[in-house]
Amino acid sequence: MTTPTQQPEQPGTLPGAMYTSPIPVRPTHLGHALASEWTKIRSVRSTVWTLCVFVALVVGIGLLVAWKTSGETYADVPYTIPALFGLLLGQICLITLGVLVVTSEYGTGMIRTTFTAAPQRHRVLAAKFLVFFALAYTVSAVSITVVGLATAAINVIPAGPGENWGASVLLGSLYVSLLGVLGLAVGSMLRHSAGAITAMLGVVLVPAIMPAFLMISPALRGIGETMLEYNAPNALSALFGTAMYDGRAGGVPQLLALLGITLVAVAGAFLLLEKRDV
């Protein structure tokens, strides 16, 4: 009858004592999750290509519009108004990127590795939201600022209301970044890239299309007018000092409405994350 072999004692330890690793073990925190998510989001090709397309749309279309306009155009609107035309298309890029930040891991199965390395799921999801929002907001603000500066340089613009374009940079970037965060939250709940992107396209496009049909009926006209006022294109237009629909100016109500919807979706994402298995 053989007896199990005893593990050799580590040098410098007493017989029977438990071995302690010399490598220091530190408790994990949100900073580690942020570093991990930043490494993931900047090292995949989808992030680079999506953001490059976004910048090309905002800056490229913006410069083209600025070149075709004159100084008198900006008597009542900010210099950044050419960026609006690119943002109307570029917002789809940020929505798609927000969805892919989380659904790509579910699609490849790497989310199991992520949650094994970081069992605190809420910390991982919070890091995804923070890293994505910071990246989307920074890229959006820089792109809009470049368009504003280029517009002022291309056109000899006299001093006037057009110079006060800082608010359009901050609020316009915030709006499209919140749309991307909403896409990330929807992606976390659906866990499917195509389904989440389709759902978000519906959120953006349906309110812009449906009013044309709803306003035909007197009974549904009020709903159509509300959807027309709060859809994404009109909200962005209002934040840039103009509006495609003669509603409330400034765009603050539309921005607050999107913020409320995004917070509800984020809360739902955290709730479902803890209740469902991977």
C-alpha cells in the first residue's frame, strides 16, 4: 500500500507551515476594471474604424459645408453649425460602437473570461460605461471644435452671436455620447449585436419618420408633434441653435429626456446583469 507523497517544504519555512507567496496580493478596485476596459476598447479594430468614420463624417461634411457658406450665414447661429450635418449621420457610428463594446464579448464567449477574472460584474459594466462615455465625448467634442475653428477661419466672420459656440460643443457632444451609452445599455440587455443595433436604429429613426403619418389623423396629431419635437435630428438641431421643427428652442428638454431614458436603460442593464447567467 502506497502513501501519498508529501510536498517538499519551501526553503525557509517550518515543517508543516503554510506556504505564503512572496508576491503581494492587493484587493481589486474600479481602477483595475477601467484599465482593463480601456485596453480592450483601444486594441480592437472595430473601435478604430468606427471612430475614424465618425470623425470623417463630422469633420469632412462640416468642412464642406463651411467652404460653401459665407460669413453672413453665422449671424444668428454658432460657427459649429456645419458639424451638425455630419453628426446626423455620425451618431449612428457611436451607437454601433456602444453596442459592440459589450455584445462583441458575448458573441465570442470572452465575457466568461472577463467575469472569471473580475467576478464583480457590476464593476465591469460600470467600467465599460465610463470608458466608452469618456472616449465618445472626447472624440465628439474635438471633432465639433475642429469644425468650429475651421469655419471661423474659412469665413471672414464679424463679431456676433456666432462666436458663442462653446455650448453647442458641450451639449452636442453630450447628446450623441448619451445615445452611444444607451446603445451600450441595450446591448448589455439583449446580448446580441444585430438585435441591439436594430433596436437602437428604431429609437433614432422611428420618431423621425412616424410623425409624417401620425399627424394626418387629428386624434394622433399631438403624439406626432411630440415625436417630431423630441426626435434625435431635431434635438441636435435645437442644441446647435436652430430647429427643424418650430418647437422649444435650446434643446435642453430633449437632452433631459434622453438622459432620463438612458439612466433607466443603464439601471435595467445592471439589474439583468446580476440576475442572468453568462
